[in-house]
Amino acid sequence: MAALGNRGTVTEASGFKPEDDAQKIYNAMKGAGTNEATIIEILAHRTIAQRQKIKEAFKLSVGKELMDCLKSELTGNFEKVVVGLMMPAAVYDAHELRNAIKGAGTEEACLIDILASRSNAEIKEIVAAYKKEHDKSLEDDICGDTSGMFQRVLVSLLTAGRDESTKVDEAQAVQDAKDIYEAGEARWGTDEVKFLTVLCVRNRNHLLRVFQEYQKKSGRDIEDSIKREMSGSLEDVFLAIVKCIKNKPAFFAERLYKSMKGLGTTDSVLIRIMVARAEIDMLDIKAEFLKMYGKTLHSFIKGDTSGDYRKILLELCGGEK
């Protein structure tokens, strides 16, 4: 399996020897105390594919599951990052979705972050991984935990039915803009189904044209209209879809910023994005973060976290620039 993207801060380690890495990690954990620096040094600088090989080598040489050993040795947010790094991408997303759904209340932000930003192929892999890991249907779990129009949007995203071609149908783009306008701004109340059929199904290039047409027609940005017409989780999911279509790294940069600004840190969001995007587009996310907020992502993480948790996140962030 090749690296997931070519804009990640985590890239394949050259001269990679899984047996050596497995041995070093074993040595770092055996006896009293754990050498966290070794774990960070190795796992934050290997791709997901390489980490799977380390897992296999560890099992062969030590006779135990590396994941179990890590979980028993590490704690807190540092453990969450390390455990996340050890999972294949779709398995990690499925794991995060499961955590967001089970227990009291639902972490809607997690459902939105993942389902609004993944490609059709990625969503299909997540659905399959969820079934395999949890022996449940992701759609059933989401339907059991959400309701109304928000649920319908999530289920629509789960079907992975977005057109992924690049062609723009000009007449259709004008019609789509008109439909959305008439479903929202131009009437009393909102016909959310129209928003769903356009935003969850059309391809990216086409939607960018629709947004231009919409601006012309309504004198407003599509995002402003969504904020005026909707509220709560439904507003959040439609905004996330629009932002991901316009500029996915900027969407994640904003999510990271909001997870750290103000009092306290929303660690679940910070961890999820740093782990999931490290190998895909973290370089672009960092660039957008700097452009949007005038500060580096590195400096934000440094000021907002501590200990080994901070160290591993900074490694995934990759350098101050």
C-alpha cells in the first residue's frame, strides 16, 4: 500500500526494517517505565502501511499484539494518538465514528468531520471496516442515533453517491443555483431536500459553478444563506460539505483552530485531524492555518498541549513552518 497522499508531513521512512522497529519498541516498553521518546521517534515517522508491518513483526518476535502492549503501557491523550496511528485509515475513521455514536449523547462533530470530507472510495472502505470491526451496520447505528433532516444528509453521504467527474453542466449549474435559492432565501421556511440533492450529489467543479451562480442570483455567499436558513447539526453538516468542496485543507485548519482557541482544548477533534491527515494533506492544512490565523499550527499546538502528547503532535505537525 502506497502512502495515502503526497502532501503529508509523514512520509515513508527509508531503509525501513520492521523487525528492528518492533524490537526497539519492545525494549522501550519492557521493564519498569516506558521510553516514550523511542515510541514517538518511530511511530510518528512511519506511514500507516509501515506501521502495519511493525505490528506483524512485533507479533512474530514477541508473540503479543503490539496494540495491546501499547494500550497497557500508555495513558491519556498520548495513548489515543499512538493507538490511532496504528490503525489503517478506514479502521481509524470507523473507530472514531463508533466512539462518537456509542454511549450517552452523540458527538455530531465527528460524524460531520469524517463523512463530509471523505471521497466515495474512502466512505465505502469506512462502511466495510465498521461492519468488520464492530459487526454492525454504520448506517443502522447512525439512524439509531440521529434524526430528521440531519440523519437524511448523513445517510446520503454514506451512500457514497457523489459524482466524482470533473464536468460542469452550465445549464444544470444555473438551475441548481436557482433551486437552492428558491428552496431557501426566496421563500418562507426552507426546503432542505433541495440543498441535499445538490450538495451531496454533484461533483466539485460543478458545485463551485453553482456557488458562483448562487452568489450572482442571491447577492450572498452560499455559506451565509445556510447560516440564515438552518441551525444546529443540519447547519453544521451543510457548511462542512460546502467548505470541503471549496477548500478541504482550510476546512481542517479551521476545525483545528477552533479546537484549541479559547479556554480548554477539544482534544478529540485535535487528535482526530492530526492522526487522520498526517499522511494526506497536513502540509496544506498548515499553510492554510498560517494564512487564515497569522500563526503557525505548530505554535498553537505547542501552546495548547503538554508532555508526550505535545511531543507526538508536534512530530505529526512536522516542523515549525
